Amino acid sequence: MRRNALRTTRLQSVARSLEALDRFVTREGHAEVPQSHIETLDDGTTYGLGEFVSGCRRQYRNGRLTDEQQRALETRGVRLPT
């Protein structure tokens, strides 16, 4: 797969992740997603939202989360480790 195709796929994946997070926050009123939580999207696909949020927290602790990613999570109410 070419580099641009990988980047497009990655951006689409992040967009789906944030879509799932938005859906969870709207329904539950908070962003404290249990690690084992699976979110069902409007098109019927399921998404491991809990694993995504846990992975983002791990990336943050390891200094691998970009400022843009951090803002996207924090504006949705995700608390990152201090």
C-alpha cells in the first residue's frame, strides 16, 4: 500500500474512532469509556471504543499523542493521565 493510501486509511480510522466517541458521549453524558466497551455505529459496524481510548491514553503517557489528537480527545471530555 502506498504512503498516501496508508495516511488516508489512518485518517478515516481516526474519524471513525471520534465518531464512536461522540456517539458514546452523547448517549452517556460522559467520556469515561470502559476498556471493554464496544460501540455500534449507525451503519451497524462495531468498534472497540474502550480499546481506542485506552490506546490513546497509553500514547499520551509515552509522548506519542499529537497536540491535535490531544485536543480532539479533551474537547470530548476524555481525561488524559497527568
